[in-house]
Amino acid sequence: MFESEIQLRVRYAETDQMGYVYYGNYGAYYEVARTEVFRKLGISYKEMEATGTMMPVLELKCKYIRPAKYDDLLTIKLLLKKKPHGSRILFEYEVYNEEGTLLNVGETTMVFVDMKSGRPTAVPELIHQKLDSYFSE
């Protein structure tokens, strides 16, 4: 299993009239976590796309447990519980506030797609190189 985390502070523009994080922002938080974790691993979305592979979201799930609020420092934990296989990768997320209270859980299933054909393609070798060691066979 692979696990990593990032932190971000809730900005005023991300909140609703009640001062809670607007529900639609969680997908963006997940995307920030994916991008930053990939960057830490030496995987660049930009470079992957330059080589002709994109990674769109196939499915998004999100469960709200408690509200995040303006100026909260959030910890977003990203988990890969299963080795990427075929053309898909499943990311799971846990969002905590500064007190360590679990606020939100979610997941995104991403699919690797050949940008020329628009068809699913195998998980790129670079992804396997960076992640396979975290999974026992």
C-alpha cells in the first residue's frame, strides 16, 4: 500500500455563506493531493501528457462527515491500497482538520487514455517503476 499526505489551508473563496467549505471543492482538493503526491514521486502529469497519455477521472465518490471551515489547515491523506492495473488507478482520500478529526473521505478512479486514439491504454511504465515496490505480490 502507498500512502502520502499534503496540507492546504481553506481559503475564503472556497467557503459558502455559512463559512463551510463548499462541497464542490473537495474534488479539487483531491486533485491537488494527486498532483503533489505524484510530484513527490517524480511523476509529472505535464510530462505524461507530453508523451501522449492523459488520466481523466472515470468515477468520483465523496462522503461528507463534518464540515471544513474557513482558515482550517487540512491534511489530505492519499492512499493507494491496490496496485494500478490494466488502464486504471484508484485513489482514496481522507481529509482531516488540525485537531485530527476526520472530515471527509473519497475516492477517484482514473483511467489512462491514449490522447491520439481516445482509447484506454496500459498504466505507463513510469507509474509502475515508482509505485510497484509499495505492493507485495
